[in-house]
Amino acid sequence: MVKFIAEVSSNHHRSLERCYAFVDKAAEIGCYGVKFQLFKIEQLFAKSILDRSEAHRKRKQWELPIEFIPALAVRCQQRNIKFGCTPFYLDAVDELLPYVDFYKVASYELLWHELINKCAATAKPLILSTGMADLVEIKAAVDVANNAGCVDLTVLHCVSGYPAPVDQCNLAAIETIRNMVNTSVGWSDHSVSPAVIYRAIHTWCAGTIEFHLDLDEQGEEFSAGHCWLPDQIADVIETVNIGLLADGHGKKLPVPAEISERKWRADPSDGLRPLKEIRDNWMA
């Protein structure tokens, strides 16, 4: 089973009803989980940046209201889908603890070991995204998580380009990371390319696929070009699931669909079809 996780990011418009729609749609298209982000821009960007950048100050309107968290947890339970969230400040870990099924540390926070340590110490499943990172930085982050007692860790290869060019996705790094960290590894997608996701799964054995979802091209981040629409990603998820269903048990035995044809094979005595044992009694 491949775990598909829908990242809502800042496409929610600070509307609880729209958040519910993301949860419902993610469940409908077959996702394992849906993930939100909990940040406050005053604790996300340095004051010197906010003082000089109106664009960064406007991201205040991208914040998820913290009072939504309990309601979103209930909605996810009702829809039988895992509820995850990325904390971007230390207190957010505590605020999310009673509600989330898993934490995710974003690529931009991978160097912040204090945040990783606090997430890992909760004993909740933890996902680390590794965009922009090198192997030394990834290994250090994984060591922090393991030393804090993390027992369910997933590391996602990621390219922090929005969108990520297909020829820069470097999916072979999935195996490089797996060999180093010896834990579950996957792909955090910004390419919006079905071919990239299929390749990540079928060639590089990505067990988790995270993708950015928008409902209607109206989300704050859709115009950047890294968000999937529901119908696009639903086709990918269905194709992956059908393909995995076709893998079977691996034993070379006749399967039910071909049992009736077995007696229509060429008889070894004369090379003619069907087997002699059914020729005399066969009727059209």
C-alpha cells in the first residue's frame, strides 16, 4: 500500500467549511491522510523581514485558525482518514498533540533540531521532508528524531521548487536516503507530473507520496503551479492502486480466470487443441 497524503497548505482561505471540503475530498479520492499547517508569521519569519516585506506580512491571511484544529480532527475521524499537521513554532507541537495522528516537519525547518526533537518525543508518527538538504543535514535530523524516541519515522525526498522541474526531481536520491537512514522513505511532490509519481513508486519504491491539493484553482498557492486538482490526482491514485492489485502473490499457478482454458491447450500427443480427454464429449 502506498500512503497518499494531501497537503492543504494555505489553500483553505481560513474557512472551516473549505477545510472540511479538503478533508472530504482527500478521503473520497483514496488518500491515507490529509495535512494542514499551523504557523504564525511572527514566529515564522524574522522581524527584520516582516518589517521590510509587505508580501510576507500578507501571509497573515494564510494562517490556519487554531480553533479549527479540534473540529478538523473530528472530521477526519468521521471520514476515516489520518489527520496530520506541520507545526512551525514550538508551542504548536503541544497545541496539536491531542488531535493529530502524525506530525510533519517541513523542509525549511529541517535544520531546527529543537522542533524535530519535540515532535519526535511525543511518540506520534513523524515525517521529515528534505528539500534543499544534503545527506549530512538529513542524517543529523534523523539522528535527532531517533534519539528523541521516534518509533515511526518517514523521510521524504523533496525538491523545493514550486513547481519542481521534472528533470531536477532526482528520484534516485530516494534510494540513497533509504540506504543511509534505514527507515521508510517517500516522495513529497511539487512536480504535478503523474510520470514522476509513478516512477517514484514503481522504480524507487516510495511508500509515501505527499502532494499539494487545491479544490478549484482558487487556493492561495495554486497559481505557483505546484498544486494538484482532485481529478488529476484521483486518476494517479486509482492507477497506482490498480497496478498494485495486479502484483498478486507471486506463485506461478493457474488463476481462476484461466482455469476453464486449461483443457483447451494442445494435447502433447498430436499438438492439436483441446486435450483429447474432452474432445469426444465437447459440444458447441
